[in-house]
Amino acid sequence: MGAVLSLPLDKIGDGQWFGPVPTPNLWTICPPAQAALQRRMPALTRRRAPEAREECWHIYSGDVHVGTIAIRAGIPHDEDPWGWSCGFYPGSEPGEYLYGTAIDFDQARGDFEAAWRIFSAKRTDADFQAWRNQRDRTAAKYAAWARGEKLPSQIPNFNDGLPLRRPVR
């Protein structure tokens, strides 16, 4: 088995590729099993969540929010104060999330990196695209609401081709 690639989380900002992105061809679409585990992924980055009351970091792979490392709220003082979760939906099933606790940020970061190697090995490009599509649909929905528009599901359609029904007496 090859060397394990360490995923730096100390970068702030958008993710960077570890190397050039290969031109799609049959090999990159359907690589051999061993090569599939070595595909290039964007570096993980972290961004501080500005709306969080406690210290909270969102972890990104490229433009996909893949996890969180944060101080846990409302726990006893003898419990681990930091928590982390690794996973995203849509693009994975809720039961596939990995999560844990840690005594400090550095341990939480190391545990997250190990969990990310496990979680990301099961993800495809389509999984990441599913998350992006949902993000874009949600942004479009809120933008329409901000303009005062309604979604098609919010507009009653009285002329749907069905005869009007009268109450039975």
C-alpha cells in the first residue's frame, strides 16, 4: 500500500488541487481499482463560521462543505469540549457520516483528517455534484423569495383541467 497523503487543514480560503487535473479519458472515468484510490482531490480548507457563538470551523473540499470542527455546547465540564463531523448530504447517506469528540482542536483536526480519508474513499464525482446541485437550487429558491416570487408549488392552480367539485349535500 502506498503512502498516506496528509490533508492540510491550516489553509484558509478555497481549496487547491494537489496537482494538475487530468484530462478526462477512459482511464480517468473507469480507472483500475488501485488507481481509483489515488485520484486527486482538492485540499481540505477550513473557514470560520461567522454566525456561530462558539468557535466553529467549516471544512471544505473545493467548494463542497464536507464537515465541521467546533466547540460543543451544553456538555459537562469533564467531557471532551471539541466535536467534529465528517460527511455531506446529498451525496451520501445520513448513516455514512463519521463523527467524534476530542480534547482540543489539534486532536479534532487529526481525527477529522483520518475520518475524511475513510469517507472520501467512498465518494464519486457525482456525489460532490449532487451536493453542489442542492446548494444551487437552495440559493435560487431563497433569491426568488427575496424578490417576492413564489415557487410553482406555492401557487394554487385552479385551472388544472379537472372539473370543479361541489360539496356533497
